[in-house]
Amino acid sequence: MEAVKKTKDYVVLKKRSGRFAVQNIQNQYVKGEEKTKILLKEGLIKLSTPKKKEEAAEAAASTAPATPPA
């Protein structure tokens, strides 16, 4: 892994797969929401807004067959 950014609180690493890992000063990996907040703050990732459930339901309804197969 390659070190992308080092601060006094954590180290951001880039894996060969292109994903990021974050280690705190105790060399423990940071996970979940805390990791996401750190990567957003550093500008390494962008979050997209989730699709609305109504749009997903309409798309599923339009692709579903009108009559059930016999």
C-alpha cells in the first residue's frame, strides 16, 4: 500500500485495487462512517445521493410483465 496523506491523527493509504484505507495513530484500521468522513474531508472521495425509492419502484414496474407467465 502507498501512503497518500499523513497527519498527526491518521495515515491514508491507497491499495493496489484503487481503494483507500485509513490507519489511526495506534496502527488500527478505521472503518465505517469515521473512515468516510476522513476521506471526504481530504477530498479523496465524493458521495453520490441515493436514488429515491419512488424512481426505483417506477423502473421496476415498467420492466415487469403485465401478465404473469403461465
